[in-house]
Amino acid sequence: MYLTSDNVMAAIAEHLAGRLSIEQLAEWAFDHFYSLEQGEVTVPAGEESLIREVLDELMFADSDVCSLSAHELQQLMERLAQV
């Protein structure tokens, strides 16, 4: 499986559009983060560090302590778009 910044932005956009709950987004991020850790997912050269950081933030986005606002999610998308 191949994961790009565009894929991560698309998942965030699905949540912001109301088609994916925050719990579903967190689960998606968790699954992809650990697939990346296990070597089951590859990412483009130069994007791995940022994708790991963003997935790490997203996989806890459904918890009260680490919840992310729409503005914060938009900022993550902007960071990903700069790659």
C-alpha cells in the first residue's frame, strides 16, 4: 500500500465535510500509522516524517485531551500541502 500527503489530506477533508466521524478519522490514522510502522505502507521520499507526525496527531484526535478543532485540522492539511 502507498500513502501520500494527499491521502491524509483527503481523509481530513472527509471528516471536515461531515462524511467521516472524528472517531473514524482517528481509527483510520491509527491503522495507517501502525501499517507504516510494520512496513506494510510506503510513503514518498521526503514525506515520511510529516506523515508520521500528522497521523500521530490524528490517531488521538477523538480523545478529550488531544481533540483537534476544525481550525487545527485545517492547519494540518496546510502543512501536508506544503510537501
